[in-house]
Amino acid sequence: MKRAVIYYSLTDNTKEAAEFVARELDASLFCIELAKPMPETKAKQMFLGGMQASLGFTPEIKGVPQDLEAYEEIILGTPIWAGKEASPIHTLLKKYAIADRVYAVFTFSGGGDNEKCIASLSKTLVNLKCNVALADRAHESSSNNPQKLKQFVEDILS
Ligand SMILES: Cc1cc2nc3c(=O)[nH]c(=O)nc-3n(C[C@H](O)[C@H](O)[C@H](O)COP(=O)(O)O)c2cc1C
């Protein structure tokens, strides 16, 4: 089984989890980036990213594997932006035919909204079997992340 973990991360929460999941599953790891980087300040990031996500924009991305077709099982990692997947992951799902190969998703949020995002993603990810909601490192419940991630990996393997 050829597996890929594909993620986007602005402040590295999702990146760290993606590295763990890829290592545990012996999967290939790919980081999606915005072709035009986000602005430097937090306020501008919140404004631009929030607007892109809530309006369903598909900003240009880079880092998509050339041999995407070769992966039979894809695990997606995304921060929550405005209650939805971050816009680079939205672009990935809109522009590349991977929806039926995404079997698992892990999301990071600053407090909530993971379930809302998964509910909306489930409409297009028809084979989604596992998901896990993780908390930003600044959030008090982030101490549960390692245990949740371990269980997530076990669920994928079972
Ligand atoms: C543009 C933007 C929008 C966000 N919207 C939400 C949100 O709607 N709900 C929430 O709980 N957290 C929200 N957050 C917080 C991020 O989901 C959270 O910090 C996440 O852990 C970031 O992951 P990363 O470090 O991999 O980028 C938002 C952050 C950004 C930058």
C-alpha cells in the first residue's frame, strides 16, 4: 500500500503532527505551500486566510507531488481556517482528483470548529474513515494531542 501524508501548516502545529504520522505509517510526506506566501503579521494572516477559507477561494499552491496518482491512500493534515480546511488544502481538493483516496484527516484548531470542518469535508471525501481533532499548542487541551495521534495511527492501520 503506497501511502502519502499531505499537509499544509502556517505555524507548524500540523507540520509536527504530519511528520509523526508519516513516520509511524512509513508514508511519504508532502508539504503544500502557497505560491504567494501569507503576509508576515498575524492580523493580516487572519484577515486574508479567513477570507480565502470562508469564501472558498483556491489560491495557487506548490509542493503537490508529481506522482500523486501513484498513492492509493492519502492522509490529509490541515489547520482550521474560518471553520473550514485551510485554503491551500481547499485548492488541493478542488484541483486534483484525490477525494476518493483520502482515507484519513487530521485537523488543528485554536479552540473548536474541527467537527464542523470534518462534517463539511465528509461530503466530498466519500471514503473518509478516520479523523482526529487536535488543539493548537497554545490551547490547554493540546496535552492530549500525542495520545490522540497515536490512536489515529492505530485506527488507520487497523
Ligand atoms: C486564517 C486563520 C483562520 C483561523 N480560523 C480558526 C477557526 O475558525 N477556528 C479555530 O478554532 N481556529 C482557527 N484558527 C487557528 C488555527 O486553526 C490553529 O492555530 C492551528 O493550530 C494552526 O495550525 P498550523 O500551526 O499548522 O498552521 C485560524 C488561524 C488562521 C491563521
